[in-house]
Amino acid sequence: MRKNMYAGFLAAALAASSVLAGCGDSASEATKADQDAQETSAQGEASGGENGGSGSNELVLYTWDLMFPDEILDGFEEETGIEVVYSKFDTDEAMFQKLSTAEGGDYDLIFADDYIIESAIDAGLVQKLDTSKLENYGNIDSRYQGQFYDPDDEYTVPFGAGIPLIVYDPELVDFEITGYEDLWNENLTDSVALIANGRVITGITLLSMGESMNTEDTAVIEAAGEKLLQLAPNVRLIQDDNTQNALLNGEASVAFLYTSQVYAALQENPDLKVVVPEEGLGFGVIAGFIPSQAPNSEAAYQFLDYILDAEHSAACTQYVGYYSTNTAGAELIPEDVAQLLVAPEGKTMEMVENVSQEANDVYNKVWTEFKAACD
């Protein structure tokens, strides 16, 4: 039987550069104290060895809630005899805070967003991988390797990718949408719903201009801001949570949605049309890493290799609803959902990355101005 540890945090979420990032609710001080006590007790049981040791038969897994199907967690336990201690965080920033406090210890394996992993690596909180311990390492889709947060693939194993896409109701839109530029069509006045990630929305505007999502040229960013202001009359709403509902209830005829929201929208209304924009795709990656002082890194390697198996990877992808980062697993995903879980070949793909402070200030400025224009 797995143990579940739920960590509470009173931390404000920082602006996330990853398309996968989100933020959760704060817990009360009383709840936080009780949760931390449970976590400390369970971690004490799991910390039976030095870094890299195997003095415990437990794997302390730290990630968001509902990241793995029970069949995977149960199957791993049955196959290895290692008990999974599932510890949950609500934001990447809360995870980083706890890992920093533990000085890279307490947890054996963490799955988090790309941008925060870069911070953890820079802080010396992540150990380099010994890929010889991962028999299924070759199953990783190379498109998701060599990225900014781990350019030499020394520290991480990709788990899933988020690729926001345009979805529209063909009953309410009288022309074919093929890319980001179509969002500016005057026929879509007051009918477009957008997620509330400023770097992503400014990023797709830049793509529509033939520019990089990560340009640090402030004049180009300002030009994207001017173009965004022209989009304002078409915007019905900007929100991060359940944005797909505006499309499903008819409040909006077009929406730009996170991967999980696209998946949810299509499940409820399969007649909606999904657009893979001709200008290219923005994406973010969730990846697993072993903390620098993990009590049981050997168990972490076993779990990573287990989920890199093609069959297990396919099960995880279909459960969590992110794009597959495993080429062997992608081949096992049913055709009826593959269009939402396997990225198309031949498309330009770019991650939203951390940029200079000067550029970031301009990105924030144009996003604030755009939101004000949409009110």
C-alpha cells in the first residue's frame, strides 16, 4: 500500500515561463503544520541510506497530485518490492523552496516544470544521471532533449510536454482557422478565449510575426505589444482555469488552450476543430530528476526506467493528458487520441525560456497593457 504525503505551503507563485506551470491554493497554518509533520515522519522512514544508497525499500516521489495512474504505481511496487511514498506539491516554487531547505535531500525523485528545474540545477540541487542504469533511455523522443534547462541532457528525463493549441467551434466560425494570425480576424469580435499566461500569448504573437518566442530585442517585443492591442476587440475573456468552458458553453467560438484543456474540450464535444498553427508550436516540458542528496537514488533509477518502458509510458501519457516524450510509447497510443497526445512531425517547435531582466520587464509591460485593453 502506498503512503501519500501532502505538503502545504504559504508561498506566492512566481511568474512562470513554462507553458505547463500553474499555481495552487494556500493552506491554513494549522493544516500546513499537520501536513509538514506527516511529511517529516514519512521522510524519516524513507531516509535509510546516504546519497545513492539503497538502505530503504521506499521511493519518496515528489510531484503534483494525480501525475501517475494507480496501475503504474502499483505495478512498480509489485515488480520491485519498493513502496512509493507519494508527496505532493501545488506549485513549482513551493517544490523549489522545500528542496532548497532540504539541501537536495529528503526526496528521491522529483517531476517538475522545465524552468524551475533550471533553477534547481543552477543551485546544485540535482545530481547528474548515470544513463547506463536506464535500459529504456533510448525511448526518449530527441525533440524534447537538449533544451535550455538541461542542454546536454545530464540531469533530466522528459516525462510529458504541454503544447497549447487553438480550438474552435465550426458551427460558430464561418472560415477555416489555420494559425495564430487568424485570431485577429475581424469576424471573431468578442469571441476569443485565451489562457492567462503572458509569455505564451505574447510568444504566439511573436510567432505570427515570424519572430522567436524568446526574443530579447525590446523593439520587437514592443511591436508585439502593439499587435496584441489590435487583438483586444476579439478577446472575450482571459483566464487560466477551465478556459475550455467558454468554448463549450458558447460564450466563445475560438479558444487558445493548454493541452489538458484541449483534451477536456474534445472529450465533451468531439466536433470541435483543433488547429496545429502553421507558424509553429510553443511547448514546455515536465521532467524527472534525482535530487543531489537523494536518500535512495537507486530506487529513483528503477522508477525512471519503469516509466520509460513503452507500454508504461503510453499508459502515463493517456492518463495525464500531456504529449508523449517517448517515441516507443507514442506508437502504442490509440489513433483516436494520438492527434492530441503525439506532436506532429515537421513542425517548428520552440520552448518559452527565461530571458534577461530588461526583456522580461518589457514582456510584463506589454502583457499588462493588453489585459487592460481587454477589460
